[in-house]
Amino acid sequence: MLVPGTVLGGCYKIIRLLGIGGFGETYEAEDLKRFNCLCVVKRLRPQINFSVLEITRRLFDREARTLRELGDEHEQIPQLYAYFEENQEFYLVQEYIEGATLTDILLEITLSEFEVIDLLKQVLKVLDFIHNHNNRVIHRDIKPANLIRRSKDNKIVVIDFGAVKEKFQEALNDLSTVAIGTPDYMPLEQLQKRPLPCSDIYALGIVAIQALTGVHPGKLTRNIDDNINELVNTNASTGLKNVLNNMVRTQSSQRYESAFEVLKALKELESKPQQIDYNNQYNLQQRLTQIPDTQISPTKANKKFLKFFKCIVAGFAIVSLFSMLSVFINNSPLVCILNSVPEGNFSYSGSTTWQLFRDDVEKSIENTCPQFQLNFSPRPGNGPGSGYGIQLLLKKQVNFAISSRNVSDEENKQAQSQGAMLVEEPVAIDGIAIGVNQNLPIDALTINQLRNLLTGKINDWNQLGVTNSSKINKINVYEGSNSSVNEILKLKVLGGNKLREDVNKIDNAPGITEGMRKVFRDENGIFLVSSAHLARQCQGKALAIDTDSSNLVSPYKNPQVPLAKCTPTNRNKPNVTAFKNETYPLTNRLFVIYNQNNPISKQVGTAYIKLLKTAPRRKLIEEAGFVAI
């Protein structure tokens, strides 16, 4: 990685690292020849041998010219200021957009029908432009992280085109590398490395469904008619549901062929205003002003500072008053009144993943709301689990459950048969890490390798080029009997395949820590577990992972602590930034679950959720290594 202060191309001074991807890194920089204006520098570092270097140069030059044309001709595509080669590495210098990514926005809110239609129209116009450009550009990676709401005009800016990455693959003639893009947003033909313009339409449709429902793409399901089940329970009009379902058809031939066709369908939908929920149509901008911008505009940085300086004296007293009032409320009994916290002794049970912050949160709530007494119900003789907590909730033995997975279809059916309705509210994000023995000479796996390993297609570490000190190299996969990780594997890794039959069950470990210690005593063992829990161990190591071998992301923050230097006071920390922006592929939500049809369960559960989302409790969740929602 580049060190802050490094100057590239004679004028681009690196300020800080913004992110790491499969083909290199992205940095915030300042242009020393343009009044120190901020810009984005993308360092593209494919593994190129000298035999294809000249071909790669030509392809890079051609694709960079195309990106420059796109940015110059459309205001919702970042401008390309420069591109150059230095030390056989390729660099793009682009406009730095001030605003919040859709990923950040969706962590705070879901969008109304009006807002989703506006999002669709803005992005579709960009797609219509690039698909009809002279070079017929396909974006290849439409996802929330690549859509930025620009602060100055609230327009959506489309970033991070995949064309240059695709051309690097062509130069390398790498047929084994998976397709450019993000799997949860990619249609079948793109996964098969045959992207079409309607592949971008599919990805945008998935983004819109996620924005409308709040459901991550990896958890969306389809019925026999290839419609998205999660759209059924939304308040969206039938017309919008039809448009979205037609955007995300599994077969490309059944999808809208062009962005123009979708725009036409939306125009017809808007001509029937009675079918659209226009409630809160003007509230998006007001709601988004509460979400912090993630970038700073280079052209307005100085003006913003001067404006801020002029206003700071007049506003200091007001800001200080509200800041002090907010801190006071969140740490005083007043927060209990505002959130309708009930009085009494209440019980809950569930996920062991919560162990790292559960007790601290409970004590914090007790200090603020002493009348709200919470008692965790352990599982006799064994560690609890999400399923155990949900079963106690259904049996009316606890008031709410904490979980590290969604409520299953079987549990929902069980609840309905009992006249209950389970409501799940996400409160945090966790990263799932791949843990192995510290002596195993391997540092990373791709999703495909992990899938083959877990389904039995790979049975020996030698098949991955790993030679163990042990004479026996057979891979030993471990899993907790009631672990929520099992559900994550089904959704994000196994792809409909069955887990291998020779998995070692960890039945008698009272908690996650004890289970991990069992695995790390096995030199050939592998175990999927919460990264926050794994980071606290100095016995095993976590493998980097992603969709292909050139786009590896670690579940730990950089710089990482070597195992030899790992101590209780100097340990690795979870890579919460990668979990939040979805660059790390194996993430999970933590939920609070209550019974909507039980007044006490509903009141206690919602009170607990509201208290979790106040600043003191959010801080405890984040200090434990999770992303607080």
C-alpha cells in the first residue's frame, strides 16, 4: 500500500487509504497543481507478466479514454482527471464526490415507493447513456456502495465502473477468474462471464428491492413464478412490484432489454398516480440530512470551511446546548420515559454471539433505567443459541429473544399455529471469519474454494497447495450443532449444495470460545465463527476471503497483529468498515425478536431495541467489534 505523503505522477499527494479491492487500492489525494483540490486515486495492480504488459497498456489506455468520455458527457458519472502508468502500475485520478453511499443510507432507513422510483429513474438514465455510448459500456457492478447521493444537489452519482477490470482479465486471458461484480447483485449470465446491458438492469432491480424492503439480496427468495417473495409484504403498488420483478428475472430473455424500456414502464406507472404511494415524497432529503456525508467535494472544501467559520460563533451555543442535552437524555432516566420503557423483571435468551456485549449492555440499561430489570436465561448444561431463545419465546418462557440469524420458515409456521407473530429487528452487523490452526500454512481462500471445501469436493489441504507438518492432511470441518453460521453458509456459500457429511459437531462446548479452542487444537481443522469472537483468541488465525483470488479482504483491520505478538491487551480488531460497506462477503445481522401479538413481549422487546439504538449502547456494541445499526 502507498504511504501517506507519497506523490504520484508528479502532483498527486496521497492523504489516506479509502479502500482495497481485487485490482488494487483507492486513495484520497490532493492535486498539488490544482490548488490542492481533493481527488480519488485508484491504483490498479493486476498480476501482469511482461509478455502481456504492452497489450495491457493499450487496453488500459482505451478504457481510460472511454471513462473520461463518460465523465465529461454525463454529470452523474465522476470525471476522470488523469490516467497514467508508473513503475508498471496503472493509475486513475477521478473526481471526489461529496455525499453518502446508498449503503450508508440503507443502514439508517428504507426508502418509500416514491423514493425508490426516483432512485430507479436517476440510475436508469445513466445506464441508458452508457449502454448507448459509442463503446456500449456495461457497468458490471451496480450495488449500493457504488451509488452516491451527491450532497450539493441530491442526485445519484454512479461510480466504480468495472470495464477496466474486465479488460485486465482479457489481457491476462484468465479464464479461471470469476466474473467482475458482486455476486449478490449479479444475474446468471454475468456469473458465467457473459454480461449484457440487462445485467445492469438486474443489479439495479435488486438494489431497489433491497432499498424498499430492507432485506439484503443474499436473503431474498423467489416463488414458483420467479417473483421476489419479500415484495409481497411491502406497501408498494402492484405496478411497481411488477416492474421490479421484471427487472430481476432469472433468465435474461425474460427481463427488460434496455434501460429505456424500464423508464417507459415507470412513466406509465406514474401516469396512474392513484397506484403510487406518494406519502413522504418530500421527506427523503430531510431524512438524509441526518446521515453523515462520506466524502468531501474538492471544489467546495474551502467555501464550506469559510461558511462554517462564519457561522461557528453564532451557532456554538446552540450546538453545545443540543449536544449536552442529547448526552444528558441518553444517559438519564429521561430516555426511559421517552422510549416507554416498562417497569418490572423481564427475561430473554438466545445467541451466544451476543456474549461480547450482552452483559455490558444489560448493566448500562440497568444504570439508566433501574426499573427495567433484565435477566438472561441460560441453557441448562450447554450453551444457548438463537434457536433456543426463539423456542423459549414461543413457549412464553422469555419476553424476547436475541438472535444471530433470521427467524426460519419453520419457526414462523410454529408461531402462526400458536397465534403468535414473530417480529425481528436488526440491531448490529457481524462478520463471519474462517478460523484455522495457527500453524496451517494458508492465509486466504476464495468463496469457490470454501464452497468446494465445505461440500466435500476438496478433502485434503494438498488440493489447495498446502503442505501441513502433519503426515495426515485431511481437512476437518467443525461446526456448532445449533450455530447460526450454518444458516449463513446455506445462504452465502453453499449455493444450494449440501454440507459435507463428515462435519465434526461441537456438541458439548458451553460457548463459542470453548468451541474454538477445540478446533485450534486440530492442525487440520477449520471453523466458521463470528470475527469479533475469533479476534479475541491468540490461538488461531483468520483467513482472508472474497469472490476471487485477486480480491481478498481480511475480517481483521490493518495493520494486523501477528499471532506471535498477540496478547490479551494487543489483539486484532474486526474489519467493521468492510462489514459495513459489504466489501467483505460473509456478513450477518444480529436481531432482537419479539411476539407482536403478545402486548408485554411487544412492549419489552421494542423498549430494548430502542435502548440498544441510543448512543451509549451503540458504543458498547461497536467496542465489542460489531457494526451498530
